[in-house]
Amino acid sequence: MGKLIVLEGIDGSGKSTQFQMLCSRLEKSGAEFRRLVFPQYSEPSSALIKMYLGGEFGTSPEDVNAYAASAFFAVDRFASYKKVWKKYYDAGGVLLSDRYTTSNAVHQASKLGEAERAAFFDWLYEFEFTLMGMPEPDAVIYMDVPLETALEQMRRREAETNTAGDIHETDSAYLKKCRECAVQAAEHYGWKRIGCTEGGVMRRAEDISEEIFDYVTREVL
Ligand code: ADP
């Protein structure tokens, strides 16, 4: 069996930026690995996700409960596992993933009261890893960013790319709960936390990248 390394964080935490940087550094170091990015918006397995995020089941994230929405995202991962990376992983390959099951813990647990979240976290891992049979990550790198910083970064990206946010990204009350859930999930599951701000200001992307690269090469690979 191979290794699965996941990068996780709320929207606007700089995940995609760090994912690219980690991949480049690992490539330069000669490491053999493959990339995964979820959701797979260009694949038919993401149909329900697109309907949900596009507001077809209701314009608020709460219009689809945590368990139903988690199933949509799990199905997309299952399709990619079976079609794209199972063989490589079974033969000992290393996979680096931008989001995974862990994103359900961050984005769906926020629909539940604090007391119900631990049971949801346990259900989530049981559902995808035991019942659906997908691999559990060997390491989850959680990029911790306060809500205000994440919101600033998201608005900046929307301006840079001239795009509008989906029903998660435009709902700041929902995103606030996502940050709380991310912190709770990181503790619950024992994720590796990377603090991305100092004194309320985002650290340099290069410095965050250095910390992530050191962790991955020294403690995971
Ligand atoms: P995510 O994938 O978590 O939503 P992105 O990687 O797309 O986040 O980053 C969101 C925005 O913040 C982008 O405009 C990106 O260029 C910028 N950004 C990411 N990391 C940093 C950083 N460390 N310092 C300053 N800006 C950053």
C-alpha cells in the first residue's frame, strides 16, 4: 500500500497555493508522486456536487443536511479512487491530495451543533474508509487561518480571477462555523496543524511552504 497525504483548510486559507508549491518542491527533490484535486469538477461523478454548490437544492448550504452533502462528495472521491489511482496506490505509490474526506469534516460538520460534531466526524471516517473502502490518509496537513484573513484572501482571489464564490464561499456566517469545525476536526482526528498567520497577518507563502515540505519529507515520506 502507498501513502496518501492531504492538504486541508477552509476556503481562502491558501491551500491551492501551498499544494502547488509542495508539488513543485517534491518534484525538484526527485520524489515520485501523483496529484489529486477534489472535487473533480470536470468529471460526471461531481454532478450532485455541482447541483448542490450551484444552489439547485436551495441557496443556503443548510438546505442539504451534512450527511446527504457528504455522500455527494464521497461518491466523487470513490469514482476517482476506482478509476484513477487505486492501482498506483496499491502498488505503493505516493499521492498528494488537495482536499479529501477531510473537507466534509470542515464544510459539513458546520451544519451541526457542537455536541453532534464528534459523532459526525466518526461517522464520516467510518463511511468512507471502512464501509466504502477508500484509503485513510497517512497525513492531513491542516492550514489554520482566522476567518477574517481567509475572507480577505478569498475576495482577493475572486478579484484576480474575475470569478464569483459558490454557496459556501459567499456565506460568511457559514464560513465562520467552518473555521470552528476545522479546529475541532484537527483536534479530533489529530491532523498536523500549520499556523499560517502571525499577529493576524498571513505568513509569507515561501515560509509556510518550507514548514510543510520539512514535515512531509521528514515525518511522512
Ligand atoms: P484556497 O485554495 O485555500 O481557497 P488559495 O490558494 O486559492 O486558497 O489562496 C487564496 C488567495 O490568497 C489567492 O489570491 C492567493 O494568491 C493568496 N495567497 C495564498 N497564500 C498566500 C500567502 N501566504 N500570502 C499572501 N497571499 C496568499
